[in-house]
Amino acid sequence: MPSLRTRLPPVNSLVAFEASARHLSFTKAGQELLISREAVSRQIRILEDYLGLKLFNRLYRALELTKEGEEFRAIVSESLENIAEATVNLENLKHPPKIAITGTIAITSFWLTPRFPRFHEKYPDLEIRIHVSDTLPDMIGEGIDIGFRYGHGNWPGIKATHLFDVKAFPICSPEYLRTADTIKSPTDLLEHNLLHLHGQHAQENWAWWLNEFGLELAPSVRTFGFDSYASAIQAALDGQGVVLGFSEIVDNLLSKGLLVRPIEDACETSFSVYLIVPHGKTLTPNAKKFYDWIIQENRI
């Protein structure tokens, strides 16, 4: 009997076909596979030449599977998924039960970390490795299973599950509120030290927030910018001024009374928090436990 090598088309072309058939787009397949649209198209041509038939009808700005392509897609998708599952199961035999996670500084520090004791209580033998960065890393290249991001949920090559929307509102330490000038309205904030982020999330600073209430952040207002939300929060905890708090993210600090809301005024932000995994990555059984636990935890 001829060997599998002589009977199978190039494996890269099968992977490109599976992604293209799922997205019905060479462009989106390329984004998922981290290659160009042209490279995907070239792999599909190789596969079609090998098979001697068309798998896609190329329409104007669209793709459509042919009858043969649809039949082939079902077989290829199932086969590749089975191989991926078997690979993960074999890897789990030689590796300890670790879960690799990435998250932004704010989400990891103030939303995720306070929840870890509950996770470890339920799964005491699972070890978590955390990559903290406001820049999205190469999750597959760095072996990261699951991530938490703040944005619109449309990162290339990423499957994003919405966790919660976010509102922004002023917060400060109880001590600052006792000793500083009265804060009864957004206008009063113009007389205070305003702590905020600059750089990547500068669009959600005090100028934006105050503008939502028809106020202008004049140059005379005392502002202090930080490139890390953890640093801005620490300054607020130290009584150095008022910082923008983000709902859910700072809820633990508020519930403990470490920070307080001097006024109830709040604004909807343009972003939300998402749970993310790379497209095409099969979660290990342990990572799946953490993923499902987060979904359930978010409902509490």
C-alpha cells in the first residue's frame, strides 16, 4: 500500500484550507495563521492542483465552498481537530498541571488576582503562570492558554468572549476625602489633584470624563499622569488625589473601603473586558477548567 506521505496533500495547505473554509475569507484565515492573504491563496491553489478540482468559488469580495469543498471541509476539520486533541492529551502527560494566563495590568491586579483564592480552593493542584502586560503578546508563541483584554473584542487571530462593560467614575481614599475640599459635583473636581493614565489608554483620562459633563480640563488644573493603572491607584490609596475608577475593576477596593466614590456620577467607556484565546488553539483540560470557572465567576 502506498505510504501516507504519497497519498496526502501538503499539511500546510490543509491547515490553510480549514481556516479559509471556516472564515470564507483568505484575509481572515491569514490573520489567524499569521501569514499574508497571498500566502493563504497560494496554499489553496496547491491543494486544488493536488486534488484536481476547485474547492472554492471566488466571488466578488467573497468566497463560497463548492460542493466538493464542503464535503472535504467536514473531513479535514474533524481530522485536524482530532490530531490537535490527541497532541494536547499527550503533552499533558509530560507537563505539570500549569495554566498560562495573560492580562492587562489593571485587570490582573485588581479584578483577577483577588479571585485566585477562590479558584485555588476549588482546584488546589493547578498552578497558574501569569504574564502581565498592557501589550497583547504572541499567545501561541509564548505558550499562553487564556488572556484578559480591554478593548472592542476584535483582535486579529483571537476568539474573544465578552465578560463585562465598564463605567468610569471618580474615586479617592477616605483620608483624602476627609481632608481635601468638598466634592459634591464634577465641577468641584477641577479644584483637586487629578490622577490619570497617559499613553495607551489616554483617551479615557480626565479630559474625556469631564467633557462628558460639559466641563473643560484647563491647564491650571493639577493633573498627574501615570503609564500604569496600578501606579495611579497606588497614588490614590496614598491620598495623593482623585483617580478614575473603572467598574468591576476597582469593586474589590471599594468593597473593602480602601477607596471611595466621592460622587456617584459615572460615564460609559467605549471598551469592555474580554476573555480571549487564540483562534485554533485547543485548551488543555486544566485550562478549560479555568476558562469555565471564569465564565461562572463573572456571573456571580
